[in-house]
Amino acid sequence: MRLSDLYPPKPRKPATPAAQPARAVAASAAPTPARRLFLLSATAAAAAVAAGLVPRLVRPAVAAEGTNATEHFEVAFSDAEWRKRLSAGQYEILRQEGTERPYSSPLNDEHRAGTFACAGCAQPLFSSRTKFDSHTGWPSFWTPLDKAVGTHTDRSFGMVRTEVHCSRCGGHLGHVFDDGPKPTGLRYCMNGLAMTFHPQAA
């Protein structure tokens, strides 16, 4: 009888490659397609905010449902005439639903008594008595003057918002949100370039 018959060698366990754990860690660290999409979306959103939220505008017929493109207004001009009457910035906002950069308008810091009117047709829109500091960088009011504005649903930029426009000429003014102060709880967030201010006579 051989000694090896009394003490047979123990079977050896298969060796685990030392590099395997490293590969597993590397694989888990690699971003999945969903995570890559999230990171790209987050980067794009941050870039939009840094650029002034919405640097370019969407035409009403594209951006909105029930848009004012189908409405008829007391004051109406051809596109060429609007371009002549308005500055480039006013045209961008009033006629193409643009958004100015926050804190760029002097009207955001206007605290005198008076009336804010449409820059397109001079219709009175808001009283200074309803203006408040929303800390957003845009002139904000908790209610407009009676029948001064109209609204429609704006679905641009992947959001659903309520667009606000002048009821006399259809010029885009801004949007209204439900996070304002009492008594209405509304915040009419307006573009300063879309308005002019007329101080109250002394």
C-alpha cells in the first residue's frame, strides 16, 4: 500500500482571479444609460439657468394650447410694423414670447406710485399698489387691472404654465403662478421690457 493511498491529496479550490473584484467595481462605477441621460439633462438645465433661464422665445402658435394666435385684438399690426414700432428686445418678448434675464429690468426696482402699461399699445395693466418683491428678478404683481390681461396654456420647454398677454394687442407679458401673497395667492411674473411705467401725478 502506498502512502498516497492513505493520505490522498485534498482537491484544490479553483483560484479566483485577483483582477475579478477590480473589474466588478469598475463595472459598477460605470454610468448606466439612464444615469448618463440624467447627467446630460441636469447639465443642460444648469446651462439654461446660467444663461438667464430661457434666453430664446417660442412663438405663441408653437408654445401654447388655446394660443392668442387665434384671438382677435383691438390693436393689430403686421409683423413688419411691430418690428418698426418696438425695440429689438420688446419685439422679442411681446411678439415672440421671449423672457428677459432676471434682474435686468429697472422696473423690478420701481417702487413709486403709478401704473404699469403695455409697451406695445399703452394699455394700463397693473397698479403699483399690487406690486410686490417676489425675489425672482422680474416685476411681480398679485393682480392685474380689470380686464387688462388674457391667458392661455403654455407648454413650451417641457412645462405646463399659464401665459399672460395684453388683452388689447395680444403682446406677451409673462406668466402667472399660484405662489403669490394674499389676497389672491397669485404671482403675475412680468417681463419689464414688455411694460412702461407712468408715475402718479403729484
